[in-house]
Amino acid sequence: MSEAAQTLDGWYCLHDFRTIDWSAWKTLPNEEREAAISEFLALVDQWETTESEKQGSHAIYTIVGQKADILFMILRPTLDELHEIETALNKTKLAEYLLPAYSYVSVVELSNYLASGSEDPYQIPEVRRRLYPILPKTNYICFYPMDKRRQGNDNWYMLSMEQRRELMRAHGMTGRKYAGKVTQIITGSVGLDDFEWGVTLFSDDALQFKKLVYEMRFDEVSARFGEFGSFFVGTRLPVENVSSFFHV
């Protein structure tokens, strides 16, 4: 049996996509809409406090296209905390008009394909920064889930550790070309959701998503072994713009 890659695991992650029932939302009296928004903002204020204490992070983006309208990306130390946040959101008045569109549960992950050494990796500042990240506040986000192919001669899990490590090293070199342009967060989801990984990209230039993903298609690790789910792209919704976004 091929050697399994060992992973370093950080914060749990929930990507919570919702569509907005604008027709029903518009039937609410204005004062009830304002109260619902205020209640939601009070919840977000709790998220902000948690982030300032470096006990988690979050991002809110509006989604372009018809797959969803809004994304709440939440990072927390435990799965229970993610569940509590999801439940608290569902109990708000605003949630009555936020219809579930898609969700993804995973955990921030680093593999041993590219890391080695005798030092406890959880004590290395750079590793901790990547496992417990404060999410970037960039203009745009791109999320997609993915698998490694398991078909015939293109079975990732039948390759040796040495082969997989070399392929991932080359893959990483492509990603490093976009340092400063795109920030990437990889979350593992084997046993947690339908795909094996979630990939979240952040950038102030949405065109960089296209360039990066396209160039990576030519890496052997993607060309032979990559299987991708749906892509979601969105624009950041700052807290100060929430009221105007929901204004009708």
C-alpha cells in the first residue's frame, strides 16, 4: 500500500452559501427589515470580536451568478463552534429570507508533501499562520471543491510518496508565481464532505483566478489527477455596506 500523506490540521471551516428570497424580503415593513439587519449585524459584531482575539476568522461575500447570493465563510477551532454559529445565524429574522444554496465543511490543512524536519511544526510561526489564518479582506473570492482522480493508470492513491511529492512540488512552483496576487487557503474534507479538498482563493483582481487556475491545469498533478466541483466567485461585502445591500 502506498504511504499516506500526513496532514497538519488547523481551524475548522464552513462555507455557507445562501440565496436571498428578495420577493418575500420586500413584503416586510421597513422597520422590520431594519430590525432584522440590526440583529444580524450584532451577530457579525460577535464574529469580529472573535477575530480580533485570534480565536477564529470570517468573511462575507456576495456571489456573482445564480448559484447563490451570499457566502459566509467561517473559521473556528472546533466543529461544535461552527455548528453553534450556523444555528445562531439560522435563528435570526434575516435567516427566514436566506435560503440554503450550498455548504462545505472542511478543516484548514497542510500536508507533508512539501514540509519536513524534526521540529514540532505546530510551533513554527509560519505554519501556525497558515493553519490558523485571519482571512484576507480582498475584493474578490473564488471557492471550489476538488478530488484527486482514482481511475486506471491515473489513480493518485496508487502513486508512491516520492512521485506524489514531486508532482506537488511542481504544482506549488506554479502557485508561487502568483504570490502577492492571490492568497490560497486549502481545506481538507475527506470524511467531512463530498469532495476531498476545498480551495479558497482571495485576490483584489478577479482575473487572477482565471490565470492561476488555467495555468495550473497544465501541471501534471491537475492534468492527470484533478477532478473539480462547481466554482463560486464573489465580491466582498464589508460590514458597513450590509444595510445598503439589503435595502429595497
